Amino acid sequence: MSEYEDIYRHLHSNPELSMREFDTAALTVDQLGKRGFEVISGIGGSGVVATFRNGDGPIVMLRADMDALPVEELTELPYASSKTQIDMFGKERPVMHACGHDVHVTCLLAAAESLHNARETWSGTAIFLFQPGEEDGAGARAMVEDGLFDKIDKPDVLLGQHVVPTKSGTLQIRSGAALSACDCFDIRIFGKGGHGSAPHRTKDPVLAACSIVMRLQGIVSKEVDPAEFTVITCAYFHAGRVINIVPDFVDLKIDVRSYNPTVRKTVVEAVKRMIYAEAEASGLPQKPSIKKPDDIPSIVNDKAVAEKLIATFETQFPSQISEMKRDTGSDDFSIFATEKGIPCAYWNIGGTAPDTWDDANRNGTLSEIPANHSAYFAPAIEPTLKGGTDALTLAALAFLKII
């Protein structure tokens, strides 16, 4: 794995923001080209897909995401990122692989080599997908809309994994709902601005927006079955610039998470209903603008696929596998599966050094281990890379035809 440890360090030191992963994509193209795979790049921007046809048999697609986050790295690792990059708004940002996508890329490249080296033992087609823009929810849909499924054979199964701060060398998987759906709203509440000392001459959008933020929580408490998971978050509220001017508008960003498709539909409709109703009740002069930039289905692990993987993983490393907890986060991996009705499975691999995890477990400080999106998130190189590579390789072989 020494070659791939070097690749990992390089990727970690050279992260790229969502939909700007051109150097990372070029590295994958170079590595995959060495194996003689059919490589197509530039799908949906910087997406890459490589196909390895190895006779008749099932078609298995393995996916890794490539993008990093606008976070200043504080790990003090010798290979820590000091990179900056211009974001989509034209601002220079520090960039860090704070979610472990460098692990994902490295493991998938290593798994591609492993499957190539073992080609005499199996028959079928392996497809290796390197996706841009997972963090902003744009990458999977961009690849699909750019004709991904016109460029490859339809997979019989789709597989993916994510590194998390559990013990390195372990793996967590479950059947059924694994990650939540994500519905995001960009909202503009229109009012009539004026002097803060004369509110009767204005139509204050700030008051209306505050009412909306409070009222949305009533959807969770009064319209959704308490047994169902739903979260509605307003983490962005922007209004005005000075203390004595009522602004003409307020911008909100609302984030909704759920598992159940029926609940999801109910909540999305209720969010829109309440925004429009509060604006009307406040006597605002214009209907709010509601845009929905993210529409990501939940990841639901196919029962048959998950059970086959669990049996495979338990045979190979029984003491390292456990049941994955349902994750309230989201991943646009699900878009590839739902677009063509492909059975899928998605699991977690541990990234915390075993000694660190064991000490934290004994001391009751597991919650203090830096997690994904932290400026201190630093997966242990080994056994994380080996564990992730083995998991992808074994998962693929579980569905390919063994000779």
C-alpha cells in the first residue's frame, strides 16, 4: 500500500473545492489509464468514470467522491493542506479534506488495482466512478444530466463507502435507510424598507422572517408523527446592513432532513405553505421567492445487497464489522441509484487510530475525537486505507462472477 499512502498524502495536501476537482480528476485518469481501463473524464465538470470489462457477468459500479471543504486545516500533520482556492462566489478560501474524500479516492484507486490484479479469478464488468461536488450536492446530478448512463452500461449494483471517526480497521453497515434525504431552500422575504424610527411606514420583512423561522418548527412537533425522524434547520438569516434602516428583503436558507419519502413530501409542502402564509399574514407587498437548490433522496440500502455484503464482510473480518447507525447526514450517492433504479449499498469505515479510539473509549471521551468537517479531522493512514480498499474489493467480488 506504500504507493497509495503517497497518493493519499498528495491528495490531502492538495484538496480542491466542489466542482473544481480538476487536478484530482487528472490524477485518477492517470492511475486508471495505467491499467488499460476505458476512461472517460469531464463528465458533469470534473467527473471521471473508468470501465474494466473482464468477460461476461454482472456489472458492478463503485463510487468515490473527490471534493474538499472551505476549511482551514489545523491538524499540524506534515502533509496538512495550506491550499487556498477561489470559490463559486469569487472569494479565496482555505481548503481542506475535512470529510475524508481523499481516503475515498485513494481506496477506490487501490481497489481498482486489486480487481485488475485478480482478473483471472472473476468475470464481469467493474465500473469505477469518481464524482465531483458531493459537498454542495451538485456533482451526482451534474454527472447524470451530462449523460453518465449513456456513456456506461447500466450497473446491476452500486456500492460506496464513507470514512467516519470510528475505530480504524472497522466497518459499519445496515439494511434499509442509511442516510437521510436533504431538501434545501433559498428564500427571499420581500418587504418595504424605511427608517427604523418609523416602522409604521415600512413592511418589515425581518419580523416576518423571524415568525417563519419559529413557525417552521411547528411542522416537526405538530405535523409529523413523533416516531418519524425530521429536522428543519435555519442556519442562514441575512437582513440589512445598518442599525436604523428596515431592509427591503431578508434572505433565509432552510435545511430539511428526513428518511420516510411520505414524510419528506409532507414536510416540503408544509415548509412552502408556512412561508407563503406568514408573508401574507404580515401584509408584505410581494410573495416570497422560494428556490430549491438541493433535492437529494435518502440512501436506502437494498435488503438483498446489504445482506450479501454483511455475510461477505463477516466471513473476511468478523470482529471488525458492526451495525451502522442511521446517519442524519445526506449524500448524493443516492441520485445515481434512484435515477436508474439500481440496487445499492453504502457503508462506513473507521478512520480513528486504534490506540486513540481505545483510549477515548476507556476514558469516556469518544465524543471529543474530531469528526468529519472538523478542522482537526485526520484519519489514520493505516489501517484505514487497507480497510477501505479491502472492503471495496470484497464488495465488488461479492457480486461479480467468480471463476
